[in-house]
Amino acid sequence: MSLRILSGRPFAEAIQAEVAAEVAAIKARGGPVPCLAVVRVGEDPASAVYVGSKVRTTEELGMLSEHLHFDENVSQQQVVKAVTQLNERDDVDGILVQLPLPKHLNEREILELIDPEKDVDGFHPVNTGHLMQGYDSLVPCTPAGVIELLKRSGVEIAGKHAVVVGRSNIVGKPMSMLLLQENATVTICHSRTKDLPAVTRSADILVAAMGRAGFITAEHIGDGATVIDVGINKLTDASQARELFPPEIADKRVSSIGEKGSTLIGDVDQKAAYQKAGAFTPVPGGVGLLTVAMLMKNTVKAAKMRRAI
Ligand code: NDP
């Protein structure tokens, strides 16, 4: 069976073009320009890269952005004050607090403080509650991106067996709810699932969101399944890279380890996916690209809903 590589790039570009067109239309009507505020604490290098990309893309699509960067030692009170002020400002449509936060901060209190109407990450209990009840809401960007990718690449979801490995509030649980909304029959797996390979093998659509490099192997994948790899992990061992990547990719990945010290890999053994899957999202270049695109879409959606523009 031939494998379809589901690259995220064309879909991410299409979504961003749609957002840019919507922003232009709002401006043409004399409406306010949607604005995304991003709060970042400390110097985590990955967070800095993610926030940079979010702010840059917001501006590229014609929207406004604000980047509030706090020192690692900022107090809970200072972050609470900043989020409260963003909540109160009418010109701010979306508020995103980049995770993870330093350990001394109360992440839950901060996320629950964000006005649900401005909660573009979709993590507030009001929005997760609406998702659970099947109402339109601001939905977490990564799982929302997976649904867009499946739909836009013509993968049928209704009536299919979707298995999600991982039950986090950020990916696994909202992913499962969205697949259910699309009328899949959904199974959620986690670290206590018994005989995981038997469960995942029965999936028409398998979503891996565990944070374990190359964990999903050939024994986990049913013939011809659509395999969505959400994981983002760093691989530093060249011999492991030879095992986990198909020969046509392995050389490049091994030299990347030699040059940069690591290469990115998802939760799926790519060699196994190439052998057994019918369709597969690569890492990098798959689901990750859609996350920022969906954040942009959520920002315009939040602006339109709250300000009736
Ligand atoms: P979490 O660590 O919060 O959750 C991991 C989940 O995987 C848990 O529910 C855990 O089960 C489950 N799990 C771990 N080990 C096993 C196992 N051996 N068998 C079955 N289930 C297992 O991670 P996140 O959900 O935040 O992220 C998952 C991955 O997705 C990470 O690699 C992350 O980097 C990536 N990610 C990618 C994004 C993107 O834009 N592409 C965005 C967000 C995340 P249990 O609950 O029992 O502990």
C-alpha cells in the first residue's frame, strides 16, 4: 500500500491566508484590528522560539500583537495583575500565557483568570466545558489543527475508530472530544492502558500524543491506518535515529545530530509508519505547523465573537 505523507505546510498556509483575508475584510469595514497579547515568563529557549513565531505570524497576517516578558523570578501577584489588565483592555482580543511557567507560579490560577472570551489557547474551564458539551467555543490549537488537517486532506472521520494515546488537558482530552464531535468512535489510551498495541492496532485514525520518542512502533499500527504524530521530542543518539527513521530520511537526521547535537522526532517510529500506515504526519512539518495557524484563527474568532465585528 502506498503511504500518503500529510504535510502540515499547505494546510497551515491556507488557514493563514484565510485569516489574513478576514483581517483585511474587518479593516475594510472600518473595524478594529484584532490584537493578540502573549505573556512569557523566564528564559526557556523553546518558549522564546514559540512566542517569537506567534508574535511574528500575528503581525504578518495584519493583526496587532503585544509581548509581555517577565523575569524568571516574577511574583504570582505581578502576573495576575498583568493578566487582569489585559482582560480589562477592550483593544486586546486574545490572551495567551506561554507554558510551562516556572514552578513557583500557580499556573492553574493564572489560566483560569484569563477572560474566557479572550482565551485563544482554549484552556479555560468555561471553554473546555463548552467543548465537552458540544457547543462552539475557543478550542485548544493543536487538536483543532489535527481536525483541520484530517478534514482538509480528505480523511473521513465519521464512523471511524479513532484512538488517542495521551489524556492531557492540552492535547489528548480535547483531541478526543473533537473527534467525538466529528462522529468518530473514540478510545482514549494512557499509561495504565492494558495491551496498548492491541487497542491502537484497531484504530482507523491513531493520534499519538504521549511525549515518548518513537514509542509507537509497527505492532501498534493497523495496516493502512491514518497516523497523526503530535509528539515533539529531541533525539540525540545517532544509532537510535538509524533505527527510527526510514533509510531515505535517516542520513539527513544523523547528520543533523552531528551538526546540532539533536534532531526532532515525534512519538511514532517513522520507519514503522512508512511500513504500515496509509497516511502519516511527519515531525517536523506536520501537526506542529498547524498549531500557530489555529492560534491565528482563534484570535480572529475571539475578536469577532466579543466585539461583534
Ligand atoms: P503530557 O506529558 O501532558 O501527557 C502525556 C500523555 O501520554 C499522558 O496522558 C500519559 O498518560 C500518556 N502516556 C505517557 N506514556 C505512555 C505510555 N507508555 N503508554 C500510554 N500512554 C502514555 O504531554 P502533552 O499532552 O502536553 O504533549 C504530548 C506530546 O505532544 C509531547 O511530545 C509534546 O511536546 C507534544 N506537543 C506538540 C504540540 C504541537 O504543536 N505539535 C503542542 C503540544 C504538545 P498518563 O495520563 O497515564 O500519565
